Amino acid sequence: SQKIEQNSEALNIQEGKTATLTCNYTNYSPAYLQWYRQDPGRGPVFLLLIRENEKEKRKERLKVTFDTTLKQSLFHITASQPADSATYLCALQKKGAGSYQLTFGKGTKLSVIP
Amino acid sequence: DTEVTQTPKHLVMGMTNKKSLKCEQHMGHRAMYWYKQKAKKPPELMFVYSYEKLSINESVPSRFSPECPNSSLLNLHLHALQPEDSALYLCASSQDQLGRREQFFGPGTRLTVL
């Protein structure tokens, strides 16, 4: 069966350090992979999208890598700040029934400690 | 305007009630989605509308009835719900009707079924 695993349910990191979150998948061939941030009681907010033929994408302090051989994506936040504390969701897309549906991982709750 | 709005923010209903959730976007997006999210779980896709037509129904019970009156509005009609239907209901939209691009989420409606 298809699985999306975000290895850590929770990750604590010191302010200023780089946070690295992992998303692994099995029995899946995604065309796109997206990362979202979700704060408690709020809807997810889109951060980055990476295509299957791309290795790396950057946006300000964020970087995502996509290794289709390892079936893994890494999400990095450099110079982390307490305001980065949130749950980060990995979401995979493959085409099905005429559209690309998002399937989310369970998320990693990041806490940046001052 | 890059916002998806949802009303109401909170809803408490009995199992015999009929209520509706509303979602609105003015970004010109042609794909709109309903998701259900339980506590500490990822969002789960319920319905997808593409060009105001229902394109995906993820085997959702008939007590949930979606409606897309026009390209900016999405409703979710609720009838005879069960306590286990209590959750955060999220609406989202995307520019690409195939859903290849990022999704913009609303803040959600917190539903409690008594």
C-alpha cells in the first residue's frame, strides 16, 4: 500500500540552527511534492513545490530536496527562529481520476527554542 | 486578493440538524476542494470541483453533500451527521484545474456534532 512517512512527529531545535525535516514515501510515483506549514486551528499554508525532475528548490531560508531514487524529500529551514514553530506537512501529488490529488503526510511539529 | 474565506468559523450541531459550510475565493481559481482534518491527523481529501463540476468524491458518506454554485463559491451541506464527523473542515482552491499547482487553504470551520 502507498505510504507517506514524516519520520519525526516532533522536532525541537535551538534558535539559529538549521532544522531538517524528512519525508519518505513508498509504493508511490509522485509527479510533484509540496511542503506546507500549519499552525494550530488554521489551514495549511503553501511553502514550496518541487517537480519529480528537480533536485532542489530554494526560497529565502527554506530549501527542499527531492530524491526519487531514495523516495525521499528533505526540508531545511536555515537560521531558524521561534516564529518558525509550527507543524510542517509533506504532500505528494500524482495524477489520478483526471487531476493531481494531494495526499498529506502526518506532519512534523517543529519547536524552535529561543 | 489571495485569500480563501470560510464561514462559519465554528459550528455546533445536533445529529438531526441540517447546516451548510461556505467557502469563497476571488483568485479566479477553477479547482476547489473540501478536506476533513481530525486532531493530530493530516487533511484528508473529500471532494474536488473542477470548472464547477464535481470531479472527485473520495467515497464520502451521503450525509455530506457538496455544491458549487459558481466559480467563486463552494458549499458543503450537512445532514444527519454523527459525532465522529466532528473535525476541522478545510476548503482550498488552486489555479490549475488539474491541481498541479499549490493549493490555497481557508482557515477552516471547526465542526462539533453532539
